[in-house]
Amino acid sequence: MSIPKFSNIPNSFHAELKKRVYDYFDEVGKSTTGNYNLFIKAVILMVIFLFTYIHLVFFTPNVFWQVMESILLGGVVAAIGFNVMHDGAHGSFSKYKWVNTLAAFSLNMLGGNSFMWNMKHNVIHHAYTNVDGVDDDINIQPWMRMSSTQKRYKMHKYQHLYFWILYSLLYIFWIFVLDYQKYFKSKIGTMQLKSMTIKDHVVFWAFKLFHLFIFVGLPIYMVGFESWIISFLIFTLVAGFVLSIVFQLAHTVEHTSFPMPNEVTGKLDDEWAVHQLKTTANFATKNKLVSWLVGGLNFQIEHHLFPKISHVHYPAISK
């Protein structure tokens, strides 16, 4: 599929919305980036991660605490992704570029790759949300059918039963399979990757090796293979399930749309901002604990319309 285009509309909804939102920030005298609450949360999450990792690897807790801490580690890794990496990758964590780069780099530390994420998430997903054949986030074929435009197989009749397994495998599949597929094919779905610099290649391989050492080699050496595999599977399955559920609640629910471009013109029916409204959903926006844990991604509409505004401001601009 060729890259679709959006309709150009004079006096667009998006232009008026942007004006109102940025007028709000001017009136209250606040920056659009993160504040001290976000920085404190980032420190809390990082401390919990480091403490849990160190205790699991170097202090060998009994089986009960091993399981509990592995579950906690999976949840914290997902929370770091939602709160630290995600804002950093969008340039909204801090007003300082180097801080955003550092926050985004947390993904590399956890086994992913910030270059691939930027292309897959910031460039493709945020532009062509829920467009089958372009948005890689809804491509789980042939295992699951995420939109009516995708081919239907007999097993999809039961996907509401087995999705638990597939969702849980997201994280481990992402870091050990999908990143490498993108790297060697130089493609994300149908979209060509932009050229990687020498630095991009070095970062990709250096941090993949670092991740293998920190999460595979060192733990096996310290606690043995059996204890490691139990913790590693629990941790990655929990992280994968949490990541998947939050991502899917935002886009693949009953009232979201899956628009397709006109076959002749290649254009989508709506302007970009209206397209985002139709393909995105909020959830649990009144639950402060959920908002804190998922980095404001329950305000998914606000995030898609204003990805460069930190999630700490979403409750305010949603009004």
C-alpha cells in the first residue's frame, strides 16, 4: 500500500484546537513539558526497578518473593515505558533535549531500540493510526484480526480466548524478534526505514548485547538457569500483557474506527486531527492511580492530538 494522504481542510478543527490549548498554557504560565511531579515519579520507578533487579539477581530470594518480585519487575518495566521512555521519545519529558534523549534511551536499556520505536510509533502510528497496512500496531496477522479489513481465518473465532497468551508474549517477541526483523529488512510493515547512521547501528548492537548481559548472562551466572528462566518468563510475560492491554484499550475497542484511503486518490476522508479522534479512545480518565501508572495514556485522545505535550497536562487540557 502507498502512503495515504489526509484531506486538506481550510479553517481546520486542528488549527482551532491547537490555538485554544496553547492559549491555556500562555494563560497559566506553564511549560508544555514535564514538571517536578514527573521527575519524582521517574526517580521512584527507577529506584524500584534497580532495587528489585538487584535483590533478584544478587540476593536470591526464596521462591515466593522471587515470583512476587518478578511480577513487580514486569509491571515497573511497563511503567517506565509509559512514563519515562514515552514522554522522552516524544520530546515532552523535559524542556532540555539531552534529558529527553536520556529518557527515551531507557528503552534501549530494557532491550528495545529507540530508533525503531521512533519510526514505528512517532512517525507511523501517530500519523496513520488504525490504517490497516500502514499502522504496524494493528498488524498481528495471521494470529489475530484487529480490523474488519484484515483477512479472516477460522482461528479468529477464538481469539477472545487465546489473546491472553499473545498479548503476554509482546515484550519478549518485541526485543528478541521484531526489532531484528525491522533492522535486517529495513522496513516496518510496508514503510521503508530511514537510513541508519553508523551511530544508530552501534547503539542498536551495543544495547542489544548489554541487554543480553544484564537480563540473561549475569542472572544465569548468579542464580542458575532454572531460577533465571522462571523469573525471566514471569517478568517478560507481565510486562508484555500490561503493555498490550494499555495499547489496545486506546485503539482497538468497539467505537474506534479503522479508516482506509480512497483507492483512486489515496486520500483518507478526514483531516489528521479528526482522524485521530475517530481512531483513538480514552479510558479510566477519572482514576488518578491509573493515570499515574500508565503515564497518562488513558488520555489517549489528548496524547494523539498533542504528542509533544507531557502527559502530566492531559487532565487539564481535556477540559
